[in-house]
Amino acid sequence: MERFVTTDELRSALAAAEFDRPPALVANAHITGLSVARSLAAADVPVVAIDRSGDGVAPSSNAVDYAGSVRYPLADADAFREDVESIVDAAGTEMVAFACMDEWVHAFAETAPDGVRLPFSDEETIDRVLDKESLYRLAEALDVPYPETHPIDERSADAVLDALEFPFVVKPARKREFEEAIGTNVLEVADEEAFAEIVATAADEGIRIMAQEKVPIATGRDRSLGSYVPPSGVDDAVSVVGNPVARHPASFGTSCLVERVDDPEIEARSIDVLEETGYTGISEAEFVYDTDREEHVLLDINTRPWKWIGLCVAAGGDLPVAAYADATELDYERRVTREATWISLREYLARLSGGGPDLLSAEQWRALASGRFENDPRLTTAVHRPSDPEPTVQLLRTEFSEREYYCAC
């Protein structure tokens, strides 16, 4: 049987299966979904991965029990709900949803498929966090620093030019619609012509955007709080602070090397915002170090698992299992947080080939090359795992062929 099948074939396979606990329903099925699946599979949770195509790395993993297609929620939310409900019905048991990109978060929260348990807040609460206009208002009220930002419409565009100097960046209030229309979730503009063009495009697409100063960032000093806030509140949160010490490309690039660090101030500021919103569930709060202000500023909070969530798992904060446990009353014991490093070899090697300095030790390279890192919780990877090789094979297929997966993480 193919690892990634049609919706009908997935229903048939699930109808023939037996489950002693609710499966996790992981969407989408790429790098983030792979990390979530591996976390849950290690706790003996059955994993069903869904996506709009089978080109992601997760379906081929031995951590995924079943994988298949559903109709894409941004294209047809009602059809997505129908597909999910039919999958749950075929399995004969409720499922716990793990949404790994914004569109899947909104899809589950807005359509509320029958039989699906959601280990995160409702749509109204999610919008308070994901919508950057709302997020920055909250940050302002809580004295959490954030970059100078101006919401844009065609009437206010001239005022933005008076307030900001080129180059500055343009971001969406809600990320995924912008990414689908423009091809990226942040755009740097260098002059009035480029600015006018993106303002007109956003107006045509009906997308709310904002202009934001280009923060003078101290490379390697980013901070992010990865956390799971349970329904009982922030006092019982499981959290890990990560330092993305390397990105590729360097400007607005994806994290490729992340280390766990102690940073009580970042943790406190992140938790303050989450508490104010009332958000419960898994999230990542992103900060960069502003060399002019000489402090960290809040860029974004993602109300979902993200690419390097495996660092939290390795460090002892197993956020997916904690979320699943609360949704199903599974026993979960929080472990002592330890030092850990996460690496995405594809981007890290690309960074090295471009002349970036190597930040790994010789011993870490030996552990990666030999596979010994699998027995050392202090080092983990995005995809590469010798005991689970097929995701790496799939990544190579899409990297060195004309096939291209639509989602970066």
C-alpha cells in the first residue's frame, strides 16, 4: 500500500484498523508534522497524517501509521470538514488535531469537525494572537517591546512614508493569505514604487497589511519561547526558550540551528501576552534583539507547532505529548529541562556552502554522521534520522528534482 493515499483509501484503511486510544490527526504532513508525529509515536500514540499532497516528508516516516489526502481548507473549508469527519467516522474513534500551519489551525477552529478534539483555543482567541494588529495592541498595553508598525490601507500609505525610512518591511495582519498571494510572509521594500505595488496588490486581494521598521538585528541573538499552556492556565505551562543561532538565508531566513537557553525575561514577556489573550495550546513567541533599542522585541506568536519544536521535545518539554495528554487524560510527567541543540541539515549545509561559520563541534558532527545522536537527547534534527530514513530520502527527492513541496515547514 502507498504511504500517502486518497481520501477514500485512507477511510478504508482506518475502517479496518483498531485503536486503543484516540489517534492524533496531524496536518499538514511536512517537517513540523514529522516532529510532532515522532514525539507522539514515542508515547505510543497512533498518528494519522493529512495534507493536500503527498510530497511532504512526514507520510513516509515510520512514526506515521496512516497518511492521506484531504481537500485544502483555504480552497474549500466545507469540503475539508466533510473529509475530516468522514475519516474520523471510518476510524470509529475520536481524534486529537495537531495543526502545523496557520491555515490548518483556522480550518479546525472555524469548521469544528465532529469527533475531533482541539487541544488549543477557539477561533476568536486564536485571532487575538495571530492577527498582528491585535497582537501589537496587546504588546503595547503590556509594555512588551515590538518594532514600530503602521497598519496600511490606500488612504494611510502616504502617512507611512512620512513615518518610516526605506528600506522597511511589509507584513500581513494574517500570514497565510499573504503567503498564498505573494509567495512569502514578509517583504522588504526599498522604494516608493515597490511600496505602491504591494499596497495595490494587497488591496486587490483583500489582504490587510502593515509597514514595519526594519529592525537592526543582532545576528544569533534571537529568542523564541516554545510553550504549551493547558486549560488550567499559564501557571501549569510547559515551556522552553530557544536561541536560533543560525538562519538561512541570513535575512528573514528559516532557523537552521537552535539551542536551548535560559532567559527568564523572554519567558515572562511571552507568558504575559498569552495570559492576557487567554490562549491555551501550543505556541511559539518570536523575539529578535534590536541593537538600537538594546533589547529584544516581539515579532510574532504562532499558535501552533513550528519547525524546530523538536528542540523542546529534546530539552524535556514535550509539548505535543503534553497537549495530547490533556485532550485524552493520558498520564504525562514533565521531565527536567536539559540543554539541547536542534539542526536542520539541509539549510545548515546550504548556509555553510555560502560561507557562514560552522557553529557545530567536531563531536556533534561525528554524532550526526554516525547516527549516535539518536541516543543523545542533547542533539536532535529536523528530518535526518538513520532509524527513520524515508523522510530524508523524500527530502532529497524534492530538493534535487523538479518536484517541489509547497510548504517550507
